[in-house]
Amino acid sequence: MTIKKVDLVVIDPQVDFCDPGGALFVKGADEDMKRLAAFVKRAGRKLNDIHVTLDSHHFVDVAHPVFWKNSAGEHPAPFTIISAADVKDGVWAPTLPGKFQRMIDYVTALEKGGRYPLCIWPPHCLIGTKGANIVPELSDELKGWCEAVMSTIDFVAKGSNPFTEHYSAIQAEVPDPEDPKTSINAPFVQTLMDADVVAVAGEAGSHCLANTVRDIVKQFGDDSLVAKIVLLEDATSPVPGFENLQQQFIDEMVKKGMQLKKTTDFLV
């Protein structure tokens, strides 16, 4: 079959993740972005469309320290895990008044979902800050691609609802029924279904990239379509300490048919 439409999905190529000075630097992400930028420059017109997801958080966010406090009024340190039992037992309580039951319901639903417990992260990718920007080396090549093909990048923002985590670009971990932006992004899914090949890169392979790909596959609803997903394995890295989650994701998806390629080998 002749490949007509190759879409590139870049997950969260932002300063806070991909610059060594970023708030939540993913070790290796700086080199990932250099390799990805070189790929975009080389592949150029072979790419039908480029989708870039952007983590977009408020400072007050369910996964940031300021959202929670203990009986002494202290906020949790980054990487603290908060369970439903912790909330019920008063180990951690929401700083916002009147959100106690909502947070019990939220953390309980999160645990039932089975992906991740509630993890407190350093405040990152705050809307309007430098950390939320795309790293310059990739940003420059994205602009070059736009000029070469006279098209626009499809930017997909996620994470602005402060009451739910939004690792996946397809939907929030626990969708908020009052916020459509947290529900399934059906137009994005349909665009990817219409592509012949979907190449995926970005950060982090243990979290946002992994959940985005899992949700794409789930929405495809046909495991035979997984074979058109290509992970650019030299353009993603795991959050330090979560390397096993990235490997579990890769093993799971390769078993379903996902392809693994390096940026130097794909679309040569």
C-alpha cells in the first residue's frame, strides 16, 4: 500500500520537561528533542500533518503541592503519593474549602482507573510561563516545516482543569462532566484514524506519551490499526524513577502491533 498520509504526534516538547533547567526535567529529553528536530527538518514534506500536545497547568492544580495540606498546614513535597485512604483519614486535605468530598471521589475514581495513583509533581508548564513553551530547537524546525508546506501545526492543549489530571491528550484521567475539554477529543482521534501512519514522539514515555497512545488505541477500537502507530524510540524518555512504566507500555503496545523506529531510520 502506498503511504499517503503520515502524521507526527509530538507529546509535550516543553521547556519544563526538555530543558535541564526545567521544573520537571525528564533525563534525556534534551537529546530527544535534538534528534526529533533533525528528523522534522529531514522528513519535511513527507509529513502530512504535525500535532503537538501542550501540558497547560494552573499553579493551583490537583497534582501540585499548593492544592493539598496536612493538619499542620504543610503542603506535600513533590513526588508524594496521595491515596483515597490518605484523604479519608485526613492525612492530606484539599486546601480549597468545600472540596473534601470531591477529592475523595476523585482519588477513588483515579485508583479504580488503575493507571496511576495521585502523584504530586513540582509545579510545571504553568500557563503563560517560559516553562510551558516548546523548546527552541524543535520550535524552530516546526516553523520551518510550516513555511515549507504552508500549513499550520495542530496544537492540542491539555491540563487546564485544576480538578483532574490530564496525562493523555485524548482525555483526562477522570473526566469532569462539567468541562467538555476533559472528555474524549473525538476530532483529534478521527484525524489520526484517517492517517496511514501515526508517528509518536515526546515526553514522557512513562506517562503522557504512554497514556496518549493507549487512549488512541482504545478509541481506534480495532487492534489491527495499532500497526500504523510508530514510536520514535530515540525521541522519548521516561520520568526518572518510572523507567519500568515506559518499558511496560512499549512491551504492551509492541505486542499489539506498534512499530519501533529511530528518527534516523523512519521515512528515509
